[in-house]
Amino acid sequence: MHDLVRAMALKITKRKYMVISDSWSLKEILIQGDWIKDLEKVCLMCEDDIEIPDGMSMGCPNLTTLICWLPNLEFISDSFMSQLDNLCFLNLSGSGIEKLPNSLSNLENLKVLNLQGCWGLVDIPDLGKLKKLRELDLSHTRIEKVPQGMEELANLTFLSLIFAESLKTLPEGLFLNFPLLQCLRLPYTVKAPVEEIVSLKCLEEFNGRVENVSDLSKFFTYGKSQFLDIFHIVVVGEDDEWLRECKRSRDYGSFRHQLNQVKVRGCDLKNEDLSVLVQDIPSLTLTKCKGLSNSLFDAFPRLSKPSSLKVLEISDCEEIECLLPFLTANLEYKSRFPLLRNIERINLIRLPNFIAFFQNIGAAIQPPPPQAIISSSLRHLEIWECDRMRKLGLPSSAFPNLEKIHIERCNELEEIIEVQEGEGRVVSLPKLKNFFLWELPSLNSVCNTTMSCASVERIDLIACPELEKLPLYFDPTSPSPPKTLKEIWVRKGDERWWKSMEWEHPTHGHLLQPLVKFTFWNQCFDGLGYPY
């Protein structure tokens, strides 16, 4: 760093703050201690290969904050931290170190220690003297056991071990030493000690894995009114493949799509009380689970008040044939309605015996309930690889707020929306924006009457060779297509099929032609992504 630039920087910051962004300046700060002795906050940022040899130290007795973003740093000498007695905040996240210096053990004023993303870190010295420590982040490290002396950290409010997948076990009674803990994140490869965790009266956020639904329910029955504002809990039974994937993955986001979510994998739910899954949890995923009824909602208890469930994803569950069978009586209808009222998103993926959304909807009670309130909150419906389904069984007016329909690779699907006699000539989906039909080789009817979609923005018709008509309605007297519609995607090579498409009015095909994009089908995935 040039002397003039350095002098100006120190004058501006009143000799208290400094950011170092190159290896030359970092070496200078280690060598020339006189001009840095008053620094209070330092940020070291450098992608060059950095080495801090023995004997070098930061002569900054007043330093309270040290942030080191040094991804190529592999070694820190003991001397480096030997004069940082007042250090309160230490962030070494993302560095390449394998071992922390023993001098770390003497930083008795340290309140925050962030080691997130130190992929090679195995060895951490005794932390027993760091009694003021409040936040400890060991996520994405390779530690095989919790650091020695950790049980002495009674002031911890934040502890993250998530994706420290080399961690084998947790010492019995460990979490009983942290009465002030507010946030706890554990690796999914280690079973959480439920009894210890639910005894933490200050806990607001929990990420981790439990073994069964009975353990899960304890999180929502102990001090329920004040417990767990934020949670992401995985219930794993017999799913070794997923646990192995956890160990391989470094992508935390792929496992934590959203907050307040429970994922149940590889569990036998036959004798479990499933009420907790629909009463207290906004987002629920069931994967490779057994013991479910052929009608999914038959597996859940009748409810007297609306469920909190907003997102439901089911995949690889062999027994499920439908979400609901036909509604046989008013009592039956009323008991099911609370479960459906608040659901906003449903994903159904690889259900080999799934037949229909609502099975035998034509046998509904007489007089039928107002179908528009069956799932009035549903906004997203996605169905993938359900090969036994011939008719989706969607009631024609049950989803007034539906914004997205995405159906893909359902080989036997022939019809999507079912209109019963006397229900009217036009199906209205007033808020539908995205309508995606991908790889449906048997689909011959979207709807057996006209569809009004006043808000539609995008339509995908990818590899649906038997589909001859798109019953989309818009004003035939208008000289232009609907104002909201921006694009129609069709697979490249299907130009002749597109030209033969039938419309509600002869002018529709001509008006829509400028919006059509012929492309290789996999290019349609941009910005969409799979729901799993």
C-alpha cells in the first residue's frame, strides 16, 4: 500500500477501521505493527495463496472485529492471534484451514466465532475458556466430534452444525448446557436428542432430523405457544440413500427450500398419529412413506378447524390413489374441508398408483357443495410421472385462484379438467398465469368444453402428439390475442402438429402465431426448475 494512500485511509477512518484486499498489504500489516495498534476492526479479503508463518502476529490489542475471507489460507500460526485479547467477533468462514491455532482458546472476550464453509476444518482447540461466546457456527466443516470444552459455553444463543456431515455422534446431555439457546441447526445425518432440545425454553429455530412422527410431535406439544417460530425438520425412517446424499452434498439450499417445513422420508405411518402433520406445519413433504391410505386425506384425522398446511408435496408413495374419494355426505364434506381450505401448493411426483385428484367426482353429494371453496386457496398444482392416471379429475370450478398448472410425463393421462353435465359451457380459471403440459403422449383433451383464462401469460405444449384442440376462449372480435399472454412454447419439430391445432374460433390460430416459440423442449426449463 502506498504511504500516501495509507495515510489518507487512516485519517479517514481515524485509525480504527481497515479493509485489506491484496496479499502484499496483508504482509505489511503483519510486519509494521506501529501504525496498526489502534485498529478496532479489520477485514482481510484476498484470493491469493496466503501463508501466515510462525512468529507473525497481528499487533492490534484494541481489535474487536476480525473478518478473514481468505479461501486459499490453509494454515494459521499460534502467534497470529496471540495479541488479540479484546477480540469479540472472529469470522474465518470459507477459508481452507484444516486446524485452528491453540491461541484461539485464550480469546476469552470472543462472542462470535464463524467457521461456516471451512470445508477442510477438522481440528478445533479447547473452547472451554470462551465463556462469553454467544454464536458458534461450525456448519459445512469436517469435524468428527464437537470441540472439547463446548459444554462450558453456557451463554450460547446460536449454534450451527448443519452439514457437518462427518460428525458421528453428539455427547449425551450436551444441549442441556445451553439454556439461552435460541437457534440450533444440526446435521441431518445425526439423530437429534429430542428430549434435550424440547427442554430449551428459549429455542425459536430448529433444523435437524428426528426418527419418527412421535418424536416430531414433541416439538409442537412442549410449550407450544412459545416454541419454534422457525423450523426445518426431517423425519427419516429407512432411507439410507438420502442420508448418503446428505453426506455428499455441499448445497445447503438444495435441502432447505423454505422455512417452517417438515419432510417425512422412508417412514411407516400406519400406526402414527398424523394430526401434527396437518395442524401445526405449513409445509409438508412425504417421500417413500408406507402405511398411507389409498386416499391420502383418509390417513389424516378429521379436523374441526382449518389446517395450517399450505404446501403439500408427495413423492414415491406407492399406496396413494387419490387425494380424496367422492364426497358421500355432508358430514364427510365438512370434516374434509378444513384440511383443504388453506392449501396453496400441491406437488405430486412419481406416484405409481395415483388415479385422480378427486376420484369419482361425479358421485358427489346431492346437492353438491359449492365446489369453488373446496380448494379456494390453491395456487400451484404440479403433477409429475403418475403413469396410471387417465383423468386428472379436477372439478371444473373448484380452483378459482389457481395460478399454475404443470403436468409432465404422465404417460396414460387423457383428460385434465372434467366437466359434468349441467355445470355450464365455460370453465373459468380467472387467475391462471402458467399452463404447462410436457410429454403427455396420451393426452387428447385439456377440457371437454371452453376454458376462459383471462390472466394467462404462458402456455407450454411440449410433446403432446394426441392433443388436437386447445379450448382457450378469448374475444373472437378482437384483432389481437389476450393482452396478458406473452408466449406459447412448442417443441421444435412439431410445427406441422401446431398448424393442425383446432381452436374455439377460426381466427385464434392466426392471432396467436406471433407468440409461438419453437424450441428444444429442455430449453423450457430455464427459470422453472423441478419441484424436487
